[in-house]
Amino acid sequence: MASAAQPIYWLGNDTLRVSAALFAENRQRLCLGLRAKKALLPKSVVLLQGGEQTQRYCTDTDILFRQESFFHWAFGVTEADCFGAIDVDTGKSILFVPKLPESYATWMGEIFPREHFKEKYAVDEVQYTCDVSMCYVSRQGILRGQNTDSGSICREASFEGISSRLLKTDMELEVLRYTNRVSSEAHKMVMKNIRPGKKEYEMESLFQHYCYSKGGMRHTSYTCICGTGNNSSVLHYGHAGAPNDKTIQDGDMCLFDMGGEYYCYSSDITCSFPANGKFTADQRAIYEAVLKSSRAVMAALSPGVKWTDMHRLVDKVHLEELVKIGILHGNVEDMLKVHLGSVFMPHGLGHLLGIDVHDVGGYPEGVERIDEPGLKSLRMGRLVQERMVLTVEPGIYFIDHLLDKALADPAQSCFINSQVLARFRGFGGVRIEDDIAVTANGMELLTCVPRTVEEIEAFMADSDKNFGAENA
């Protein structure tokens, strides 16, 4: 448990209090993991570089700062341009902060002494960043490593011990429950306020406003996806070329994938529902197929399960349901052999979640991606372990170019009823995404939004028209 003497990160009102003990525990876990590796040289030190404040292109306009994830995990520091060192043998922590010029006080505010940061972050020692090289010039070189999810090269040391991030502590789980609770309420506010004739970006704005005003979440975990109509089949809609700018139409299916971030801890939630609050028969059929696969995964999840098997389970359920709907016909096992499931769900089932929305550690050294349609996009190849936090996000989409390719492939087209499929052109897609924490015997559902067709329709039809006004 956190000591009462530990400093607290808190933004007031009903926002979550997070103790600096969370990061002290993370540093301890890291040192224990590294000491267990006998190959480490004596007197080893972990040196991490924090995020740097950057400007917008060639201007002097700052880009809104967000801390580098490994550095935040170990130190919980909100300021830019810092370094941190951890003595592996003793666990001693040293924070290096910038030595600011006198002019900073005029433009940016008070210049705090080193003791301020020592108390604020409960570290053992604080020095200036200009002294980093003096302290560690004779130590081992700083390692570089590859982020196993994004493929990008990390500037900080990357080693097996850092995989402590894979499993969440009790204090980390508390923050992730909070991000899910606030983000779930924000999604519900959007469902209450959506109307045909409004813009997709208005729904994005409502979500962000709720997360920040009620949850202290200045950042979202990723670019918000607010796809309606055919846009709901665009997996990463909302980018600069398609910036949530469509006018919402009566009868549109909506796919809203948005998550708020608190103190760098993420959430990742997708809600799918009709813009007018009432499912058509086809919308209901596709939605309930996806809900069935989601619940099948949640029922099967427990430590030791292969995450790749969960993805395959989703494919099987989807194909069975698409046969019932009439879009497909034939033997499902034969469909699986030709990877027909990836035509309707080309992405992976889900990913690790934590400080990064696609958290690191999904493919450690020696674990390779399976080079098959759908599975090659799966962001986690490990066995499921207790204290992992994962997204479960199955979806069925009608993506024209994938459908056209399947219809042109005799191995796949023989299973497709093209006349029924034609009815779903322009439908868009359905994704249901929940965040879960793996427990000793199963899982804990962190997300709390209406999920069944009946729950969604009743919630959207509720006569409480003041929901948005009261919670905005």
C-alpha cells in the first residue's frame, strides 16, 4: 500500500489521486528483474531520457507535451527535458532536471530548486541535466532498442527487465480502472447527444470535453475515430486526410473509437450504435454477431490461453454468424482454411494496454508474428498472463476493396452469396472494444457502457434530455 507520506498527483475535484509510490514500485520491480539476469555487469545503472519539448515545425509554438512512456513508468515526471537514473544494485533513484535560465521566470513562471522535485517525485536525489555526462561518462553506454509494437527505435535503454511493464501492479490497475470509468461515461454522453445532422467532429469534441472537464484528461490516448455510415469501415478513420468531418445521416451506423488518458495511462474503447438510436434488422444482425464473438473471448480468457487462439475463435464465430445472416454459405472450417475471416476483420483481435495504448511487450525476442491474413496484424503473440491488461476488439466490416479481392478469388468467392453481400455495400462496420484485466481465474471488465442491442436502444431513447447539459 502507498505510504501516507508519499506525494500525490491530483488535479482536484473528482479526479484520481495517484501516489508516487506507484513509480517507486515500478523502479523496484525493474531492479529485481535486472538483478535476476546474471549477465549484468556490477554497478549497473539504468539511464532513461524523458520526452523533449518540441515546437511546431520551424515556429516557436510549443506542441502540447506528453511524457515519454518508459520514463513516465519509472519516474512519473510531468516536466519535459529530464533524465533519470536508477542504480540496479541499490535501487537508488536520481532525477536530472534542466537548469533553467533566469528569463524562464519571466515567460514561464517560477524556477523551482532541486529540492522541490525531490519532494514532488519522491526520488533519492536530484541533479541538473548538464551533469548527466559527469555522473555517468565512465559507465556502460546507453543501449538503444526497438519498440516491439511500433517497430520504432527507442532512445532509452531497452532490455528484458523493462518487460516489467507487461504486468500491472495494483496501483497501475487502479489508474486504468479510472481511465476506463471516465472514458466510458464520455462515450455514454456522446450516445445521448448524437443526432442526425450533426458533424462527426462534434461528437469527438463532446468526448474530449467530458474527459478533460470531468476526468482531468488533457490528452486522448490516440486520434479519435468517429466514423459514421461507410466511414465506420475505415479502420483508422479520423486522420488528417479524413478528419471526422462527415455530416451524420439518419440510419447511419456509428463506430466511435475513443479513449482518454490520465497521467499517461491509457484507455481504448469502441462503441458501435445507430445514429438514430434504433437498429435496423441488418444492423442488429451484424452487431450481435460481433457481440457474440466478444463474449466468447471473454468467457474463454484466463492465464495460459494463447492470444492467437482467441483471434481464431473470433474468426470462427464471425463466419458462423455470417452464414446465418446469409452473406456466406458452406463449411466454416473450409472458410477458415482460406482465411475468409480476415476479409471481414483484417485487424488483430486486440493488444496490450497501459502507458501506451499499444503497450510494449507483445512480441518478445523469440516470438514471431504468424504470417497469415488477420493474424499478422495481431499486436500480441504471448500466452495470456495474470495482470496483463488487454483490449478485446472484434469487428465486422464491409470494406469494398477487400470484398472485391475476395470475389475475384475463386478460393473465397465460392463461399460468398454476392446478392446478399450487395445489400451490405456501404453499411460500414461494427467494432466492439472493451478493456480487460486478466485475473487468476478469468478477467475483470474495466469498460462499462451499454452493450446489448436492447441496452443501447433503451439508453439512447431515455427521456433524460438533460444528460449532456448536466455532464458537459
